[in-house]
Amino acid sequence: MQSFFKRISISVSTSALITLAVGLCLTALCYASARQIESESTRLLLQYHASGHTLRAAMLPANGMSLDANHRGSLYVLLGGLLSSLLATAYVFQLVSRNSVIARITGERTAALQFANLRLSEDIAARMHTEKSLRLRERIIEVSANAIILCSADAPGYLIEYVNPAFERITGYAAGEVIGQRLEDLQGPEQGRQDMHEITAALREQREGKAIVRNFRKDGSCYWSELFVAPVRDDGDGAVSHFVVAQYDISTVMRFEQELEFQSRHDILTGLANRLLLRERLQQAMAVTRRSGLPLWVVFIDLDRFKFVNDTLGHDAGDLVLKSVAERLCGATREVDTVARLGGDEFVLLLPQHGNGEPGAAILQRIQDAVAQPLQLGEYEFFLSCCMGVAVYPDDGLDADTLIKHADIAMYRAKEQGRGHWQFYASSMNAGTLERLGLESELRHALERGQFHLEYQPQLDLASGKVVGMEALLRWQHPQLGRIPPASFIGLAEEMGLIIPIGDWVLHTACAQARAWQLAGHGPLRLAVNLSARQFKQRNLLHAVAQALAETGLAAAHLELELTESMVMHDVEQATAIMANLKALGVQLSIDDFGTGYSSLAYLRHFPIDVLKIDKTFVSDITHGDDAAIVRAIISLAHSLRLKVIAEGVETAQQLAFLRQHDCDQMQGYLFSRPLTAPAFEELLLQGKMLSA
């Protein structure tokens, strides 16, 4: 457009010059014509004069004047032509100047419009590019295989504002179900949440962070994910307004790692523990045994005539036999026991803390019976048997290899006696086994023959020194064998199923005695009664407790039922339901021997318990070493959960001083009194004996 106006300006200037030139030319022509006419007129007049015409001569002066006038006319023509040319030139120049100004203004405005159009085009292109990039990013987020979560930066909830379709696919939650919810709620039920301190710290400190956590889908299934969190700032460097969380489902990787871990520590054929895992489990069990004093048995098992199966039916049939035997061994043992395969037809069992006493011959017989069940291999039916050797820690060895070796030696000695036998490594243990078999027979009749009685150990408040309760303890006085320690028969009664009638008798007798002391004016003493694992899981437990309270008249609030850690942790969900039902009756619940089992603090705070009892193994060495730290930790933990703490086995003044110093609530032990018979305990109450300050 600008070049167009420029071309027009040049054409107009040229026209002005041409106009001036044409004007001058026309003026010159007019002037030349006038001069020619003047010359012709002069010549004619001279001719007339020469011819002698008088009349014409007389008129000559007048004609002379006409010649002067013609000359002036020529001049006038010349001047008029010049003026006309100048006026035309001036007019054309004015037009040219005006056109130049218009062209300049038009060019400037055209240039401004072109610049504005260019900037507008650039802005439109930039905006279109930005919008395209945003749409591309949104599309990338939408089609991403990983879950993307956008949450607010407002603490403490960090509410969710957006989730992509991958999140809905992975978790099973629709976007509408989680938008507006807290970020931590995505991890599922509170009892299943993992430690997310790294993510929580990253949110709190507004920085990047990552963690591997276990999540739960909407249907309750578990999956593992790797979380990455990063802050989103306004205008690049402004305040943090949001957090973006990328969630990668790594369940497949975790399963692969777990499978590799499982294969490295388990037998490929049977799925049992291999030698590596057996050694680790044995070392752990020995550490627990050193604290608890309970026995640990290592049982070496070898199948009889297994070579015959391999030689006649082939190794495939032999593998089926080994798998079947592995399943039977697992079915004949507890979950806390370990069943391992060393190779071939050799198996090893770890039997720790069985029944709060020695495992006894019953479990060995149960294993023999399980292995001896008929086994169908194609058209053939086999009857298997096995020989077992038993080594006991620490009597038969102080390390894993020695125990396994001694159990192996005992197994070979058993084979010398024939099929289907077992043998202890030491002859003294064999004698003990025979004694135990005789004890089983006597135990079956002890209750009906009235050989059981109860003793009561006082429980004292450390602040006031007063007796506030007592623990009922079962005792067996045999007419020929004399006083039999509880450790020798409680576990045996558990295995034989006799603990339920014995436990019902203990509960009813103790409640009746406590009520009698209350009626005698000795105050609202709290009665503590131990429950065995079999009692705890019996269906009519609630009825048995309610019936004992109703028949004796003892208020439920004065009865405390003691449970062990292993008992409640064996099946947490079932144990929690049972404890809730017991609490509904109004009784108190306590965890006995706390610290010797494997309770989880995450579950402990959900159990409806009232008391923690510190095991005497910690109290015995309470004034120094690690046990002091453990006791302090248990007391602090219990108080933080609003639970009472009772220390068992207090025997010295130093132990008492330590417990008082660290705010233990109650104690029981030989320092104040041994367990007493009912008359002796009542005499103690009458004397009003108190714990010294």
C-alpha cells in the first residue's frame, strides 16, 4: 500500500512539470503567431505606402498606431501565457504537496496498522500455541497410565481438587468420591495405613518428596504404590498454591521382589522354609527362649521307605509324596511353629513356647498320626511313617547347627528302633518324656479328684501401699507326686483340651472367694484370672464368664481377665471382637507378660484393654541394662494409652524404688508376699499389711 501511494506521488510531480512545459510551449507559440501577424501587417502597410495611395497614406499614422497595439497584444499574450503557466504550475505544485502530505500520513498510519496487525498476529499465535500446549498437557495427564492427583496446599487436610482417569482405574474410586477428601484418606482404612512421614514432611515443608506405601482400593484389595509429591507455585516463584502427586502402581514389581525373596528363603517344591530361613527362625526362637525360659524343641523328621517310592513309581510320585507330607506337617503344627525342608525327605520342625510349657509327646504323636494317613498315588495306596529326633535348646546345644545336628543324631537312633519312632537326643530327656506320659494320665482325673486349689498373690498400689487386688493362681497337689509346678501341667492341659473345664472351675472358685472377702468387709478388691488360649477362643466364653459372675454375685467391674500377647495377636480381628464382647459385660482386661510376645503397637491402641502387666523377666534385671529401658518404655506407652501398669516378680527394694521412680501404678511379687492360700490371704487382709514407703 505504501509503495502504491509513492508511485502516485511520483506521477503527480511529473504531471506538474509537463503542465509547466506545455504552458510555456503554448505561450511561445502564441507569441510567435502574434509576432508573425504583426510582421505581415507591417509589410502590407509598407506596400500600400509604396504604391502611392493617397488615401491610404493619409491614414498611415492611424495604422501605425495599430501596429503598436498589435505589438502590445503579443506581449500581453506572452505575459498571459506565462501567468497561466505559472498559475497552472502553482496549482499542480499545491496538488503535489497536498498529495505528498496525504501519502506520508497514509503511509505512517498504514505502517502503524501493519505493526499492530503484526503484534496481534504474534499474540494470537502465542496464545494458540499456549492453548495447544495446555490441551496437550491435559491430554497427556488424561491418558497417563499413572495416577495424577492435584490437591490444595492448605494444611492440614490438603483437600483433593482433581484426579485423572488413571487414578479412577487404579483405585476404583470415581473422581466425585474423592474430590474434597483429605489426601491421607487415599491410603485406605486407618489400621492399614503405612508410615508416610516423608510425604507428610514434604507437604508440611512445601518441598518435593517420595515414599513407597501400601494403599487399598475401593473394594478393599491392597496394592503398593510409589508416591511423588511436588509443590505448584503461582507465577513460577510465587507462593505454593497446590501440590501435584504422581502415584505409580508398583504392585507387580513388589510381587516380583516378594517372589524372589520367597524363593530365596523357601523350598521350591513344597513352599516350606529352606535351610536359610530355618537358621534365621531358629536364632530368633533361641533369643526368645533365653528371655522367657520356655522350651524350644528342634525336631528332625525323616520319612520311612521314601526311597522305595522313588525307585518304584518315579520321582514325580516322590514329589507328590513330599508335597502331601509338607501339607500334613503344616496342618499338625501351629502357625508360630516352623516347618522346613532341608532336602530329599528330611524335614525339620521348630516348636517354640508350645502351650506355655514343654511341647510334650502329644504334638509328636499328632505329627506321626498326620503322616500315617493313607496316601493315594494313582492306583496305589501308601501308608507312610516317619522317625523323629528331638533336640532341646539350650540343653542339647547353644547354636543352630549344633541343635540340628543333635536332632539328626537322635532321629537315626530312633530309626534303629524301627519305623514310626521318635527319640530325644539325651537319655534324661527320654526319662522326662516317660514321666510326662504318666503325668497326662494323672491330669485327666485331677479335677474330679479335687487335687486342684487356688492361691492368691496380692497386688498393691505403689502410691498408697495398700492391697487393691489379687491374682488367682492354679496349683496341683498330687497325693503321690506332691506339688507339681504349673509349667509342667498347664501346657499339657491345654494340649489335651482339659484346660476348659479346669479354667471354668478356676473362674467360678476365684469369683466366689473374692465375693466372700467383699462381704466380710475387706473392700472392693479386684480379682485377676488368667485365660488360656483355648478358653479365649471357646464359643461359650461369654456365657461362662457371665454365669460365674451371676452365680457368685461378684460385680463385673471387680473381675479382670488376663490375656497373653500371643493369644490376642494370633488372630487380631477375632481377638478384638471377643475382647469387645467381654468389655460389654463390664469386666476389665489386661495383657499379661507384656513385652515377651510380638504385639504390634499399631493394634495395641485399638484393643479395649485396661492394664498392661510387665513380665518378671524384665523386672528381675530392672536396675540396669536394656531391661530398664524396656520397662520405662512400657510404662510410658501404657500411660500414653491411658492404661494401668502392673509389674510382676518384684523381689528387691531396688526394683521397687525404680518402679516408683518411673510412676508404675501397681506391683506384685515376693518382696511383699508370695502367693497365699485363701485363709492366709484373708489373714493378711485382716492385719492390714501395707507396702513400706
